[in-house]
Amino acid sequence: QVQLVESGGGLVQAGGSLRLSCTASGRTFSNNFMAWFRQASGKEREFVAAINWSGSSTYSADSVKGRFTISRDNAKNTVYLQMNSLKPEDTAVYYCAATRSYRGTYSDRTSAYSYWGQGTQVTVSS
């Protein structure tokens, strides 16, 4: 059974930092794009950041550029999201996702990702 399990969420004050982790089990994703999405209460799920299979290319939403960094460790089957300078508007449930296709191409659409974690809550207080 393939699972993506997120961890590292929590409550933090504005300006603070958190590091999210997403560890896969059941299969390796070392040849797949992986990404982070988030969904605030009452809003649609939105793209945050993505990383290609080797980690050589990363992509991020304008709203988090310069503050969030995505990275991966294929030996650990894990992808990370380092979040700095957090703002109250970053409050959301953060989801890890992976594509099904081998290597593939970048996408910021939820439909491009076949595997999803259960999410981890990030709350930023003002």
C-alpha cells in the first residue's frame, strides 16, 4: 500500500519558521515529481511548490517565493518544505503529493498528482 505521510505542522507566530516532511512508503518516488499543496478553510486547494525527480529543478507559487524552499532526499524517500517568514495567510492544511509518471514534467495542477498524503495543519498566529 502506497502512503505519503506528512509531519512537522503546528502553531507558530508570524515571522517564525516550520519544516514539513513527507515520507513515502510502499514504493519509491525517486523518479517522480513531488509537490506541496495547501488548502485553507473554505478555499480550494492551491499549489505551493514542486520539485523534479533529481531535485535539480524547483518551482514555487508567487505567494511563497523567497520564503519557502522545497527539497528532497531520495535515499530517504522524503520531500521537505522549509517555511520561513510565515504569515497568517499561510495558515492551511498542507498536503504532499506525487506524480505517477516516470520523471515527467512540472505541473501546478492537482489533477497531475496521483498520490496524496493526509495533510498536516499549519497555523500562523498574528
